[in-house]
Amino acid sequence: MFTGIITGLGRVAAITPIGAGQDMRLTIATPPGWLDQGGHPDLGASICCSGCCLTAIAYGTDRFDVEASAETLSKTTLGGWAVGDALNLERSLRLGDEMGGHIVSGHVDGVGQVESLTPENGSVRWRFRLPDGLARFVAIKGSVAVNGVSLTVNEADRTGFGVNIIPHTIGATTFGGLRAGDPVNIEIDMLARYVARLGEFTS
């Protein structure tokens, strides 16, 4: 589990096709000392990489390796990652940690798209288009994770939603490099997912 509060910016350092080229192994470079913050994670630890919960299978100096299956590559933005791409990083939540965002699982519900960026007073209004079927899970003043970043929804309709992002968040995440048309990993609020599922049995 995660909170959607990004603690470091990493980069894709290497990509190695595996599984007859259908899967891939990635080496993720981290900021110096990032892996040792709060104690070095064990092998098999979960690390959220731009919204995707991935399992660390090896460590080096300021880097770690993960593997992604064909399913993950097809259902997230991972299939389009290239060496040098920047990633939002967050280590898994521990009991007693500050809960600064909202509960994020790192299980991507779909790939959305940056629709527009509009300066608005001291922040920027970002508009995201959602894949079919996800809009009903996003509510005004609710939470959503975009590329692993916890955001508060300010507008929502049948095709997408809008949020205001302050300069600090833009500078501390990969949002500074995103442009209209770019794909993003979307994770809806976990509570919305379960409420909708319960509704299927009570309606």
C-alpha cells in the first residue's frame, strides 16, 4: 500500500526483454540515498513506480530491478517506457507512517490521457481524459492517483476530470515533463471501487 505522496524521482536506466520478448526487466535508477531512507528495503519489497506497484528483485548502488509481465505492459504505460524516462517513486507504507495523501494500491485501473493544461491563479488546472468505464468512479472532491500522485478532483464529468496542481507538486514529480496528449496511469479511489461492486449485488 502507498499514499500517493512521491518521495523521489527515478529514471529508467535499462530495459531487458525477457519471456520471449513478451515481458521485460527494468533497472530503475534512484536519487542518491533514496533506497536507504527509513532502512534499505528487502528483496521482494513493493515500490510504486509512476503508479504501478512493482516488486524489487535485485538492488545495486542507487538502483533496483523489477520485472513486468505482458499483462502489466498492456494495461499500463510501462509498455511505452524508454531508457531515460523519469518516474515517480514511492516506497510502501509502513504502520506509523504519516498518511499524507490517500490509500493507493499501485494497481492501475486504466491508462488515461492529459487533455489540457491551463494556468489558473497560482496553480495549473490539468484536465485528464479517462478510458471508458472509469468516469463513474471519480467524484468531485474525491481522490484519484495519476502516475502514482494523490490528487483531489475539482471537476468531473462523463469523459474525465480536472485537478489543480501547485508548483511544488509539479516540480517534485514527473508532471513537469508531461504535455497534452501524454498517457498517464490512473488508479481510482479504492472506496469507490468497492462501493460500486457492492451496488451490483444490491440493485
